[in-house]
Amino acid sequence: MGFQGGAIVIDGIQKSDLEALLAFDHHNPHAIFGAHPIRRDETEGVMVRAFHPDAVGAEVIFLNRKPVGLFQAEHGGFFSRFIPEIRLPHRYSLKFYFADGTTIERIDPYQFLPTVSDFDLYLFNEGNHRQLWEHLGAHVRTIDGVAGVSFAVWAPNARRVSVVGDFCNWDGRVFPMRSLGASGVFEIFIPGIRPETLYKYEIKTQEGMLRLKSDPMAFSCELPPGNASRVYTSNYRWSDDEWMARRVHQNHRSEPIAIYEVHLESWRRVPEDSERCLSYREAASQLVAHLKRFGFTHLELLP
């Protein structure tokens, strides 16, 4: 423990930051967790800090080096250690040990830079961003040779936002996201997550209440009665080049159209499967056949 600018410092962390972390209120966990360059007793190195609420031990594994055990603080689940002669950037993974003998090894998500650029945030704050779906939501990416998924969501009134799913037992303490300045956007890149993974955001309100929310920018979601968002990437290739080229020369004002307006959830259900609504793939063939039968030329989907 020491003093820095009048503030109490514990293992390089201001006491206020540590208290916020342990209360799961910190708006920028990347500033604390991960590996950070530090000089101690005239020796250059990194301070590695890691957290898992249920872990009883932890190691850091740098590329081409032996694992190094981290010291557990008196606060459960919080680990740290100064490692000399390491210079960043230097990829590493963490290994957590649990009381029942199980272990988890993962690439530390808190070593990566934000996936939303300052320019995109500038346009977003102006209200002039025209391609937000490319930056908010869940995106499968490979960063510096590491495959995973980046998550970003706008939650301007949240005290803390976390990504939750089966990959963390839906525990919001495991993957808290960082707040990107005054934009209200929270972001994190988590290695190892794959397409089709279900997820939600756990949001801590200003009143201290926890709310589980689906991703408003998700590309896919769970079928009812489930409502989780789904990591999704499409390999579909459009094959309508000829039709698109021909459409340019058509006079749409002189061609008759007949629009069929439909609310998919109530249009048709599957009685043998608890009256669930149709999926998009199930509805596609049935709707097309229905429209052809009655002479409709266009389809309008209600929200």
C-alpha cells in the first residue's frame, strides 16, 4: 500500500478503483486488468492483473515462457504479479484454478485495443454514422492472429455493462466491458467465442439494479420462448445480378403491384411444437407459395 497524489494506492491500483472493481461498478476494467508496463526498483516489466470470482489460483502464460503463478489478493478472485523483463505487446493467456480441481485457460481479453475507432465514435456522437451495424453488436474477428468476437453496445446510463453467455455461466462478473469515453458505448473483444454462441448484456443501472438485455444490433437471435442474441456470420452470396441489372430499365410506375402485409409471428404456427411461430426459413417457402397462389407481387413484413 502507498500514496499517489494523495490517493491510497494498493498494488498499483488506487483504492477507489479497487473498490469499484470489487463492487462490479468500474467503467474501464481494461485500465486495471491485463498486462501493463511498469518500472519497479529500476527494473522494467509488466504488472499482470486478473480476476475470476470463483478462482482459487491463477497463472499467466506468455508465449515461449513457462507459466508464472499470480498472487491472490485478500479480495477473493483477484490476482496480480509483477513480471520483469517483459515488453508489450506480448500475447499471453491466463489459467485459472478452482476448488473442485477444474481449470480454465483462455487468452486474456483485457490485452486488446478497442475495436471501435475514435472516428466511428465521433460520427456516432454527431448522429451522422450511417453504418453502425458494422461496429455495434457482435462481430466475428481475428485480431493479431487471435480469433474471437467483439461486442459493442450503446448504454449511456449504465454504471457497468458485461457480456454474458454459456461461456461464462451467464455471470456478469467475468467479462465486464469498457466504456469508450462520453459516447455511452461499451466494448470488449473476447477470444475463443464462435458463431452460433448465445449471449446477452448484463447492465447495472444507476440505481444498482441488474438487467439482462438482448442485443439491439444482433444479426440473429434465439427462437421464442428464448430471447438471447446469437453470434452470427453469413456466408451467403447473392445471385440476383441479372435481375438487378434488368430492374434499372423497368418503369415501376406503370407496372401493377400487389403487396401482401403479414405479421410473421401470428400468420402461421406449428401446433405439434407447442404452437411456436415459424422460423424465417420455415416461413419462406410457405409464404412464397401463398403469395403465388393469390397473385401478390410484393411482401411487407410487419415488426
